[in-house]
Amino acid sequence: MPAIANIETFVVGTPEGTPGGRYFIFVKLTDSDGVIGYGEAYNATFGPHVTAAMIEDAAARYLIGRDPHDVETLFRRCYASGFSQRPDISMMGCLSALEMACWDIIGKHAGQPVHRLIGGAVHERLRSYTYLYPATGSVYPAETEGRTVYNDPETAAQAALAWVARGFTAIKFDPAGPYTIHDPHQPLLTDIERSAAMVAAVREAVGTRADILFGTHGQFTPSGAARMARAIEPYDPLWFEEPVPPDMPEAMAAFARATTIPVATGERLTTKYEFARLLAMGAAQIIQPDLGRSGGILETKKIAAIAETHHALVAPHCYCGPIAAAANIQLAASLPNFLILEAIRDWSGFHAELLETPLALEDGYTTVPTGPGLGVALNEAVARAHPYDGPDLHLAMDDTPVVP
């Protein structure tokens, strides 16, 4: 049987304005037969170069010299590392990158895409949505005089219309204000007023052609989120994302009982244990695991199965590079309770440049790659040409978080 023989990590800096983060953290595994697998970590609790070293350390401890097929054992080794036996967001980010790279190798040995090895294809294409990212000038009118898709109803409506015209049937934006280290908080009346005006403008623009996904980042108390929800309920959003922080699912459950809007959450959760508790409390109807953090492909397949028993749906989160996105796609293709996939615009730009064969999106649906493994390969020349040399700090001097 093959054994993992070598690991290499890439910390790739993204060109200014690229959605998905300031950097991407990729891993390349090579086994004793020379078969290569790629993975990606969604991990920003430490600096990217520290994270890359952590991935290499975990590989040296738990993977090098071992069979890539043994992903269940790899999970247990990492999960119990240091006598912890509890969800650790940094370790799970490292594990997730290694585990998806193992699946890439497994698929290549089998000559099959990953989705065919974990249950087969339920979907051949995946309904997708995009954020209303700041304008680039090529998609919709440029933002001017401080007016953005985050604070100006007309600009947000124009952006939504542009993406709907390109085939998207759902768009997401988060007008409720920035995340801070001092959350959760009660929203200001001006925050509620702005959010309601933004949602109303987008609904008027797109009508029933597209769902509205209302995003926040765990910013509110349950009562504060409820006040916000009452203001936007008339416009029928598909979900209210991360209304409260992820550390107390009891609080999220209290909010869920106070609104008619489905609650979506999960990008900051890891492992079946955290998701099982969330679902058992009735805290969310839509879960959003991120394959670069949640514990890997097999672990997230288990998470989706638990959600299925609660009649909850799965909407994989993606604020990262194209390798984790490809893992999301392979998993989503196999899920009977899949709802919608987060896309980074239409997978063009730097995300396309980083792959030898870019991901494809047409009429608002992402095509599921059918090549072996993840169905994509990192363009290593592009990755090596863009090393990340920015700061490893994630808080500015005024304690304002910097999005990784």
C-alpha cells in the first residue's frame, strides 16, 4: 500500500482586491508511488506561516509514512493530540488540509472523483450564490464617494441585479456593520434602519428571481438579533447568518425561536460534536461547515448526516482559495440535504489562475468536476510566484480585526 512520503506547504498572497482572503494556505502531499494530493486550510487563529508550520508538524507526527487511505485514524490521532479529545479550531484547520489532500490521493489511486467514493453523485451541478463583494468595475458600476454594497441600498441593488443577470438565484451581503472583538452587542437603531433599507432595496430589485442571504458574523445578543430580524422579516430572507457568536448554541437557539427567518451558521464550528450540539438544540436549520476547518471530508459527511436526521440543510461555506472550494464541491455533490454552495463570484480571476483547470459556473450553478480525486490541481507555478509576505498579525493597533 502507498504511504505519504513528503509534504510541502504554500502560503500564497492574493492580489489586492481578490475576494477570499489576503492569503491562501495550501498543502501538497506526495505518496510513495509519486501520487500527489492537494489540500487547503481555512485557519486564521495564527499567522499563515505559523499555520503552515503547524500543518507540517501534524503531518510529521501523524501522517508521514502512513497510508493515505486511513483518514479515520488520521482524524482520531489529530483530535486526541495532546490528550485534548475536544474540538480545536487550529488543529482541525491543519487536519482538514491534510485530510482533503489524502482524499485527493485516494481518488487518484482509484481513478474516481471523491464524491463517487463517499456515496456517489446526488447532484451533477450545484446551485451557488455569491457575496456582493466590492465592485471591480467589470461586473457592476464602481462604488463612489463612500457608497458601497455594504452601506448604500442603491449600490447593493445594482450589484444584486448584475449577478442575477449572470444566472445567480441567490446573493449574500452583510450590511449590519463590522465584526469587532467586543461582540455580541445590541445593534444601533441606525444599523437596523440601514439593514432594512438595504434588504428592501435588493428585494425590490430582484423580486422573486433570487433569494436574499442576510450575513452577519456572530455580532449580536439574542435579543439584539431578534430586533434586527423583525426589521428584515417582511422581505423574506432565505437565512439570517451567524446571528450570535458560536460559543453558546443555547443563545442561538433562543434567537431561532424568536424569528421566522431560518438560521444559518457553522463556518466557525468544527467536528460532528459541535454541530450535533447545535442541531440538537434547534439552533439552526441550515449548517455551513467549511471543509478547510470542519475536520475534513469524511468528518463533514458525518456532520451532514447528523443534519439530515434533524431535517436541516447544508450550505458549505467558502471564504478561501480554490482547493477548499473543490473539496466543498465534491462533498456537496454527495449530499441529499445540500441546499446551496458559496461561490467566490463566478470562480474567475485569481481563483482560476491558481488551478490548472478552473472551476466552472454557469447560470448560477457550479459544475461538479469528474476527474479523479478533488478533480482539480494547483498550478504550482502561480502559487510559487505569489508568496505571501504581508503581516502575520490579525488585529490592527486599535484592536479592530483584520479579515484574513
